[in-house]
Amino acid sequence: MCAPSKTIGRKETMTDHRKAIEERIAYHREEIRKLETALEVIAGLETEAKPKAARKVETRAKQKAGKKSAAATQRGGLSPAEMRENVMKALKEEGGPMTSAEIAAAIGMDGSRQPVYQALHTLKSSGKVARDGDGRYTASAV
């Protein structure tokens, strides 16, 4: 008769263990539900925020369309690529070494030489322009 009581004790232990596991599962399911609810709230906030961000982008684009940036104004409204093209054209037309001031005068940028310096730096870095010891630039034979 000892054997049946051990079985009953073991069943009770297994039942208690099973209940504990079921309680943990229920707890975790509730936590998952809370997290899913939080994710739904966040997703709702993101969809509300997107149109606002899109409006900001549109507003900035409209503002930029009406005025040029300070850098574009310094370059005479030219893009950096157009500025580099003009510098290269001036160097090739001259045929000999030129200072940055001479290049600026040749392309009509007497007032602000900074864009010319930037173009020359980029062209020198790419090997399209060489600078001699006197600070004069020439178009490379690339």
C-alpha cells in the first residue's frame, strides 16, 4: 500500500508544478499583450508623425526654392561641378600657370575667391590640376 501513496504524492507534486508553469505562462502572455498594445500605440504615433515630417520637408523645399544658399550665392549661382568646369576651362584657355586670383578674375569671381579655392582643392586632389612651388596652377595632362 505504500506504492499508491507515493504515486498520489508524486501526482500532487506534478500537479503543483504544472500549475506553477501555467501561472508563469499566463503571466508572460499578459506581458506580451501589454507589449503588443504598446507597439500598436507607437505605430499609431509614427503614422501621425510622418505627415508632420513630410510637411517640414515640403516647407524647407519651398523656402530653398525662393532663395539660394550662401555658398551658391558666393559661386555666382553655380553648382560646385560647374565651378570646377569653369576653373578647368580658364586654365586650359590660358595654357600657362595661373594664380588663384587670376583664375577668379578669368571666370568673373573677383569678389569671392573661396569658391575658386574649393574648386582648385578638389581638382588638385583628383589630379586634374597641379600646383607649382610659386602657388600657380596648371591643368594636368589627364
